[in-house]
Amino acid sequence: MNALTVENLSVAYDKKTVLDNANVTVPIGRLSAIIGPNGAGKSTFLKAILNQLPNKVGKVEILGEIFEPKNLVVGYVPQRNAVDWDFPTNALDIVLMGRYGHTGLFKRPSKQDKLLAQQALASVGMQDFAERSIGQLSGGQQQRVFLARALAQNADVYFLDEPFAGVDAATEKTIIDILKNLKAQGKSIFVVHHDLQTVKEYFDYTILLNKTILASGATEEVFTPQQLQKTYGGRLFMMQGM
Amino acid sequence: MIEFWVVLTGLLVGITCGIAGVFLILRKMSMIADAISHTVLFGIVMAFIITQTLNGFWMLVGAAIAGILTAYLVQLLHSSGIQEDAAIGVVFTSLFAAGVLLITLFAGNVHLDVEHVLMGEIAFVPWDRWTLFAVTMPKAVWMLLLVLLINIAFLLLFFKEMKLATFDPVYAASIGIPVVFLHYGFMTSISFTTVAAFDSVGAILVVAMLIGPSATAYLFSKTIKQMFIFSMLFGAAASIVGYYLAKYWDTSIAGMMAATVGLLFVVTLCSQKIIEHRRKTLVSKLENM
């Protein structure tokens, strides 16, 4: 069974095609990088997979089934700057949101939910910040809280949108350790990634994206100068020696 | 007794709007509230034209439909590429104008005049009474109590979903939270609130009562629950203080209430800035020691 199957996926905003006929298949248990230049449609690709865009066409299967949000198999970590961090609440409350799908409508989160949220917060090294207002956290800490929320959800497939953007080195290390640990548990992880220097070190699977899927497969096969040239075009000049 | 009903009405407006305003501020939808407060007029007039009565129930239904229509049209224009503020501007002025035209054409002889709808007259509230379950209270009080209950019920049922859908709608949708339903449900409750507050403070000043107390509470609240409590308190305080100031100076009650809301906001903002400044100077003093 595959973690992700995408067939003929296209998305257009205002008649402008952002994603054109993308096809990709990724087996279970991989830690995959989604890479491509700015404006290549990486975030759109994630949102289309998560069924967030009404204007998409094509077929998306996650773990062999058409994705239904209520199945809770997918843990999504949006870009940190996609939300307003002045929202009046604390870190633990944000992580607890990862349990809302399990709690169900009309019910309050149970003690069990709160315990799981605390554990998730501890696993990203943020247990001492549970009561801290989210607006007072640093960028790296906010990113950890977002990851903890997805962890609290206990999903099987994770999608992370640029989790390393603007975070400190310690946070980057914490996050990649957690992702590798998830992979060891047999979960499938997809990460929109920008730093080409770390792709080989972090990811065992790579998806190259620029308006469509240009290549996908094991990192050592796909992450080659020729393929990258194809993805980034003339913009790739600092790739020598990699 | 008359004064009691007026003060109670003001208090209920303050509390109902204070509750409804919290998620308006958090969802950054103050301008949508402004739009709805005008377009419900269209709904009310349509309800009157169809039923030929000024029955409170049909007014609520008409207002709810107009409110949802406003939110829907704004969304429609926005997603077709028009800026959101421009979409709001176009939709609400058109529907409001339609409402005004319909009043003058079809409802000229009834108690439904533009000035009343815009400004309200809380001092007249005690004379328009309803008896229900052998209890006689002013119509406005009945309406406000009903809407207050509806708003509280909506929040009790969907508090955590509203919180998540407000903070992070994309994530909320990814775990199956019905974000679209919540959006329109919330718009309905804002429409109800606006209609209920019509009689007393009018459509324009209801915006002040919806946004002011919550915006003030937002300045210093650390949790949403705190924000609800302080927003309600500010709304209630502004109503009572506004009423007595208006009585003292013999001026417009609704106007005085809204002015008090504004004053509360400015005082809170300034004291917050002063406290921040003092803390900073204290910190730099300590660092220099």
C-alpha cells in the first residue's frame, strides 16, 4: 500500500494554473522532501492533497483511500506565519487542538486528551512553556508547538509546510530527530523543504516540484544535479560540489 | 419602573454584544459586522413586506437571511478576485440602499422608519410590551434575552471548534471541523444580535457595542475566556455609565453609551502603554545598576 497516490492533480487560481497534472506515488514509511523553487506550488500541492481547495481536479489517495478529514489519518503542520500568534491562548491549548478531532463535537477534551497534549509538548522539549502565551514564544518555539499539535493527533501520515523556515539550529535538530523517530515507527512524513544542503542528510525520499511533479523517488536517485537543474532552471548556481 | 426597563435593556445590549463581539475581533471581521448591521434592514423590510406584520420572530428570520446573504455575497465577490474590503463596501451599501428604498415604497405608514433603525430610541423601549408565559416585559427585553440565550447556546456547543476554526482554519478543516458551517452559524448569530439591539441603540451604534468592548478586552486578555468576561463587563459598564451620563447631560442615550465604549477603550489602551513604559524604564534601571 502507498502512503500517497496523486493522479492528474491540477489546481488553478483565477484561470492561472498553479499545479498542472501532477502524478506521484510514495510508499509507506518514507521521510520525503518536497522541493522546488519559490512559487512552484508546494504549499498549493499540500493544500490540494488535504482537500482544502475547491478548485482542484484529479485524484488523491492517502493510505489507499480517498482522503476524508474526519478519518484523522493526516497530521498537518501549516507554515508558522499562516496564523496570528497574538491569539489569546497558551501553548498547551494549541497542542490540545490536535485532539479536537478525536474529542468530537459538543464534547470537551478529556483528561486523557490533556495528558496526550502534555506528552506531545514534552516530546518537543516545550513542557516548561505549557502555560506561556503563544505570542511570547520565539519563532522556533512556535514551530515546535505546531509540531506537538500534529503529534498529539497521533496521525499516520504527516504533512509539514516549511517547518525549518526561520527556526534556530536547536529547534531544527529537535524537529528532524522527531521526524526520523516517526519514520522509525512506520509513519509517513512529507516535508516542504527549502535548504538543499540538508536534503541528503534528512530525507530518504525526494519529490521535485515545479508546477508539476518533475521527479520522485529515493533521494540518492532523484537528488542529482541534472534533475535539480530541470527543477530550478537557470536559478541553480550554488549547487556545485554537492 | 420605566427607568429600570431602560437600564435593563442597555445592560442586555452591552452583554449580548459583548459576547458576540469576541469572535468578531479574533476572526478580524469587524467590518463584516458593520455591513451586517446595515443589511439586516433589508431583511427586516422584506420580512415586513411578506408577512405584513412587525412580528419579532419574522424580523429575526429576515435578518438572519439578510446576514447570511451578506456574508455569502462578500465571500463570492472576494473569491472571484475582488479585495475583501471593496466587496464588503459594495455589498452592504447596495443591500442597505435596497432596504431604504423598500421602506419608503412599501412601509411608509408603519413604525419602521430609517432614522429609528439607524439611531434607535432606548427611551421608548418600555412602552412596547409583550406578554409571554404570563410575564409582561418590553419587547426589546424579550428579544435581547432570546438572542442572548441563542448566542450562549451557540458558544457552549461550538466553543472549541470556533476557537480552532478562528485560530487556524486550514488545520481545522484538515481534521474535519465544519469551518463553513461555523462561519455562517456565527454570521447568523451576529445578525440576530444586530436585530435585537435595533430598538434600543440602532444599527450604527450596535457596531460600537459589538466591537468596542471586545477590542478593549483583547488588549490585555490572556485567554479567550478572560476576553469573554471582560468584554461582557465592559459592555455592561458602558451601558450603565452611558445611560446615567446621558440622563445627567440630557443627551442621546445610545450616543452616550457608544461614547463611553470609546472612552473605555482609550483609557485601557493608554494605561496599558503607561504600564509598559514603566516596566521598560524599570528594567533598564535594573540593568544599569
